[in-house]
Amino acid sequence: MAENSVNEENSSLTNEQIEYTLKSISDENSSLTSEQIEYALTSIYDVTKTIFKYLPLRSIDTCSTVCRSWYELAKLIKSRRHTFHTITYPSDINTGNFSNLSSGMLSDFDIFIDNTIQEHLWSVPCFALVLSTNILATKGFYSLPSSSTTTDTQQPPPKQRRLRSSTSATMTQRYDIDQALLKHLPQSCSCMFVVSEGIISSSKIPNQNTYYTNELESTDAIGILLMPKMTSSMFGVYPFQIPSDTNISNDMSRSDLHRFLGNVPNDVDIRCIIFFFIQRQSSAMDCLKKLLEFYHNRIAVTGGFVEKIWYDDRKIKSKQTSPCDACGIVFTGNNIRVGQIVLESFVTKKTDIKQKIEKLKYIMDGRRSLSFGLQVSCVGRGTNLHNDTNIECNIFRSLFPSTPLVGVFGNGELGHDYLPNYDDSNSTTNQNVAKTIKKETGKSFFRGYSSVFTLISIPY
């Protein structure tokens, strides 16, 4: 059964009864007839429910076509499953760790993603944050026409390009990362694509409740964080994009700002926001200033400058063609806990890094929760600074072994220390945070040669 997930309620049968029934069904020497086995599987609700609890999402979808009762049970189970999934490409299917063996072929990517989703996807994703290194995004994926995976019902994407190999007369088709990925995700899953010089990505270790995390610089790599659909009061995800010609008026109301930032309901508070920028002079700066007018001590702000960004909500058929200055994600939730720390340029020793990241431990507070982390680092804080790989992400991993971590290496970071006391809304900690943020216009949130770690925890 998947870890770090909200799952189904317990069965009404005792564990001993269920175990005996399942053992009888699976025993090849069992005296049960095929009709009795069929009856047990299709009519005894608790037995079927127990089996379904251990199946990945795609297997449940397959089972839902057997009969009406299985369809209803599958629908119920899927509605109650909420898990954060991370995928790192390329990685070893057996170990989950980064493999650095990307062939660049679309067929290999298709096989990897399809196998990963079939074996490990546990809940229906509503949003995918897709992070790619600039190297891979520039190359894209290639497919020979004779071995193309497209069919009569799956036409090639309109942006595909035909290229002639320099060593042969064979024509190849090039696919961008969104063209390669989207066909594997549900149509209801919107996607944000971020291209940067380097990325941070996690992969679950098979049969364990922990992850591999890698800082991937100067290599072909994609990292994906799949987020589940929940109510906005529990955990809401609102992606948005800011066109270059956007004008943020001084008298913009909170409700107008909420609509602008992904159509967040006005009666729902924003708890955390991520900005991805591609240029310094952006209307997104005015958006940030306006955001801080309405939210003082109640919001964590993070993000960074990257190479390329775009958002696909999978619903609007006429895609936006105007330039986009920034994209971002708003997170909401009445009970979510958000903590954030900044590793300033002078924080370079392992002991100091650990001491600072360790301040986020109280966010988890030993409670049952879903969680994920975001790391936004300067391109100069990876191997160039530490003369070794994965230093900062490994320190995070040692403190939060069961929390997936994703992120980017960019050309400037956005963030601030944000460590509110969730046990006392009138605490000195919260008052100090408020005093600090009330003085901000947003400019001092921008960093250089730093790393920003954000931890989000959703109790259940």
C-alpha cells in the first residue's frame, strides 16, 4: 500500500475473516468452485475492498469495468486516495535512483513513464509540476516514423518537427517534453512546465517509505511532482500565469487578485505561493506587492528565475499566444502547515545548513500528514560550491526521509524565513513575522547565491 497517503476506511469484517477468505481463494488446492470464487470476489464487499486497497490506480481502473459493484467501489476508493507522487527521468525502474542513461528516444520515454504510472501511481493527479533541465528541454525527444508510437486515433502533435540525421537520410520527428508527457496523464490533470539550468527531483525507493533525491545539473533530466485533488479547505492547488501585458492596478481588490491568481475563491485564504519568473522587470512584481498588502504574517512566498515556463490547463483549446512573464502556484488549506527557511550566501558549511533546515522539523510535529518540499537554489550553490553532489538535498533527506523534495537551480531566488507558531496564533513568533513582512514591498524577498527550502504538511 502507498505511503504518505490518505486511504480508505477499515473493512467491517475482521482481519482474520478476510485473510481466511483470501487464502481460500488463492489456494490452488481449495475446494471452492469457480462459481464460489466469483461470488466471493464480486459479492463480498469487504473482501473486494481489501484487495482493491493494495492495487495501484491503473489496476483499479481495469477492475472497475468488471461489474457495477466494482465500478462503484473503485470510484469510492479513488475519491479517498490522496498522495503526492514524484517521478525522476531517467531512473532505474528497479531501484528508483537516477540512472543518467537517457537515450533521447520517445519510445524509451514512453515505456518508462507508462511502467512508472502503471506500477506506482496511487491516486488521481489534478496537477503536475514538471521540471526539466535546459539540456533536455533543448534536445527534446526523437522518434523514427517507422517506430512512431502515434496511431490513427492519436495524431502527432502539431508542433512536431522533422529533422534529417546528419549521418543518414532517415527523417526523425522531434517532440517537446510536453508533447511527450501529456498523453500519459489524465485529461483532468493540468501541467506547469519549468525549464532551468538544473533541477532537484525525488524517486521513491521501492517497498520503502523513503526517497532518493538528486540535484541534477548539466545533464538530461526531468522531475515531476503529481498533486492529488482535494477540497480547497483541505489542500487547494491553483496554478496561474501572468502575461507580459498584465497591469496590476493599485486599487485591485482581494477578490480580483484571487481571480487573477488561479481563480482562488475570495473566502479562501492563500497560505503559500510559488512564482517562476523569466525576467527581472515583470508585472509579477506588482502582483507580489499587492499580495503582501492583503497577507502579512499569513503567507509563505518562494520561487525563482528560470529559463522557460508555460502552463497547460488541458481544457482551453485555443492556447494563449501572448508572452508570459511568470507562472506560479497558489496553495490553500485551513489546516496546512507551511514552513520556510533561507540558506543565505554565507551559509555554506554542512553543520550550518543542517542547523537551518532543521528548523522546519516542527512543521511535521509527529502528526499523520501528507507532505512535500520545494528547493529553489542558485546555480552557484550546487557542485560549484560544495565540490560534491547532492549536499543540500541530502541534508534535507536525512531530516525528512519520507517527504518528497523537488526544485530548481535558477538565476535568482525568491523567499524569506517563515516559521510561524501554529499552536498559538497570538505568539511572539507570529507577531515578529508580521512586523517583518509589513515592511516589505517584495524587493527584499529576492536573493542571490542562496537556497530556499519550503515544507508543506497537510494533516489528516
